[in-house]
Amino acid sequence: MAFLVDEDYKVMVGEKTLLTIQQSDVKNREKAEAMAQEEVSGYLRSRYDVNAVFATTDINRNTLIVMYTCDIALYHLISWLPGKMGYEMRKERYERAIKWLEGVQNGKTSPDLPTYTGTDGEEDINNPIRFGSERKNHYGW
């Protein structure tokens, strides 16, 4: 099952507008969604488990990731249209999505997403901030 569904776009654009933007071909939208998903993954992959993020379905999905993935997919769809109808608004939303993703990548924004886990079950192993100490040394002289 795909990460994005038709219902996700209804918040952004109308049903007829979506048909026009995707040029009445669902495959165009699927290509744009795949590009958007990879673009979002590129910003999140260093710390967050993007396979787990995009494997979630329905209400378990992070709403901001859904919104920004839709924005990026619509931006890519708009760029394919002749005359780039609605380009200014889509470009603005695309830039806002990228700015938020850069904030996540830099650690200034912390979304509620699954992180990578280590082999010993420790969570968030790619977090740049770590605390704790080394294992206790046992000197038997």
C-alpha cells in the first residue's frame, strides 16, 4: 500500500484539480509521490528509520510528513504542466517543506518519528547527542 492516498490531497487541492495536475494519469502522480518520498527520505535518513516512517498507514502516519510529502509531490506535478498553472503557490509550499526538513536534519526540529535502534535494543543510535559512560573496567591484578 502506498504511503499517500487520494484523501491526503483533498486538504491541498480539489479532486478535479488533482486530476488536471496529474494530467488524468495516476502513474504521473505515483512517480511524483516516489520522487517526493525519496526527497523527504534524504533529509530524514541520517537519524530516522525512513522505511518505518513510510511503512505506516492510516492514522498512524505523522501528519506533517504526509502534508510535506504531498506538497513536494504536487510541486513536482505542477512543474510538468504546460504554463505551470498554480506554480507560485506550490513553489512557496515546497520551499516551506524543504525548510522544515532542513530543520529536522539540523536537529532544530524533532518530529515524532521512529528512529534507528541498535543491535542491543538501544533507541536513537544516530542521535548526535549522546550521554552516559563507558563500561566499567574490572582490573584483576
